[in-house]
Amino acid sequence: MHKGKPQVDSRAMLEAPITRNFSHTSFQFRCFPELREHRWILALLFFLCFLSVLLGNSVLVYVIRRVENLHSPMYFLICMLCIVDILVVTTILPNMLLTLLFNWNHISLAGCLIQMFFTHFLSSLESTLLMAMALDRYVAICRPLHYMDIMNSSMCLRLLLFTLLRSVSIMSTLVVLASSLWFCHSNTIQHCYCDHMALVKLACVSTEKNHAAGLAVIICFVGVDIPIIFFSYMKILNVVLRAAAASEERLKAFHTCTTHLIVMMCFYLVGTITFLSGGLNIPIATGINTLMGVMYILIPATVNPIIYGVRTKEIRCGLQRLFKLRARNVWSLKVSPGKGQM
């Protein structure tokens, strides 16, 4: 009886370390497996969104850079928002398209962590920029006489440093905690890109620190940025509605503020649910959660050039001026050779 027992214990001792010390170093995405038969249509839709984001935001950046009247803090923030939108979409969409079209769905752990950092880092930058834009409009409308004193180049630089420091420090902590996990079970990420909670779900060790870090991210961004944005727009709306005598101007101001708030709230609400769904065990179907994770990045990047560009009179006029100047230059180049021949 005593001779057989050591054999069982030694076998258990040999098998346990193998399981405990093994961790996946590569992963694969499951990007909308329910729609696998229609993946070409899905890829086409995402590709069109990608082109729309690149074109719309690039045009807006070009106009703001070229038109001198737009060289002010507000348009600088809009320009930064456009650049962030281009970068965050470029971080996830090319890989998604390859996954959908050619089933190239593998990624290394290092590549996954890098993608995770830039996706969440750029999303957090967007949140801070939206807050800064709301504060800028608040000062411009509610404190117009002090606008140039408050929103000067020094303030813009401080806002930029605050944005970078807050986002880099928090997202680096998030990624470092994720990199220390052991992934002994499945290596299939139920998402189209390397989302934080989608990766953490695969860990075979305690993830309490990761869940706490995810909650801290929501508190630091949603818990701080949303109240500031909401307060700023409520004050702006109050001042504008009291000052505007014409009903048409009041309706325009109300429509502009509510449009901005709706888009921002959708960004924060969908992003928060997606980010915390795993940690709080929110019962959301995997496909819907994946779609929400993609849409909260794609939708703002697609509509921001319209909301902050086409709907802004100064940018619209600047775009028309550049287009007319371009058309005039092309026309003069066509006419010049004819004059030379005469």
C-alpha cells in the first residue's frame, strides 16, 4: 500500500508544473463567426468606413492647417481629434480586414499587448480631447472677454501634456498587468482586435488586479470627463438660449449642443459597457459585445468630421475657399499654354 502512493504523488508532481508553467504566446481572433458566410459583405462595409474615416478626417486636418483663420485653440483641438481618429481606426481595421478576407487571424502576445495599448491609449486621448473641446467652448461663450487670456498657447501646451501623461500612465499600467498573466486555457480571443477584457478572460490565474485596473480606467475617464463635458454644455446652452433673441438661432444652438452631447454620450456609454462587460459579468452576447467594441471606435471617427467640420461655418467656408483657389489654379494652368501659343 505504501509503495504505490509515492508513484501517484510523483506523477502528479510531474504533471502539475507543466500546466502551471505553460502560457500561450500567440492568439487567434474570432471576428463575427456567426456571419462567416457573409464576411465579404462585412469586410466591404468596414473597408468603406475605413476610407470614410481617412478621407473625412484628412480633409479636415488639411483645411485647418491651410486656412489661417482657423489657427486657434478650438480648431487645434479639432485637428488633434481628427489625427487621433485616423490612428485608432488604423490600429484595428487593417488587421480586421485581413481576418475577415483571408482568415489571417493570428497575433503574438507581444503584438496583442501593443495593439491593446494603442487602441485604449488613443481612445483615452479622444475622451480627453472631447473634454478639452467642451471646456474651450465654455470659456469662449461664457467667458468671452477672458478667452484669449485663458486659452493661450501655454494653456494648450499644458492640456496636451496632461492628456499624454494621464493616458500613457493609466494605459501602460493596464497593459503591464495584462502582460503578467498566464494564459493556460484557450488562445482564442472572442473579439476582432486585442481588447483588454477579451484577453484577460483567457487567463488561468487571478485577474482581480486587472478588473480593478479596468474599473479605475472608467473612473478616471468616464467619471471625470463626462461630468465636465455635461456641465460645460449645459452652461453653454443656458447662456446661448438667454442671449439669442431669434427663435431660429435658439433652435440652431440647441440642435448643435444636443448633437454633440448625443454623440459623446454614445461614445462613452458603448465604450464603458464594452470595457466592463467581462469584469461585471454583464450578460451580453459575444457577437453584440464585439460589434459594440468596434462601433464605439468607428462611429465617432466617422461622424466627427461631419459634426465638427461640415456643420461648422468657419471650416465650411475655409473648405470652399480652398476648393475655389484650387479650381482657379487648375484653370489658369490650362489657359496659360493657350496664351503662350497666341
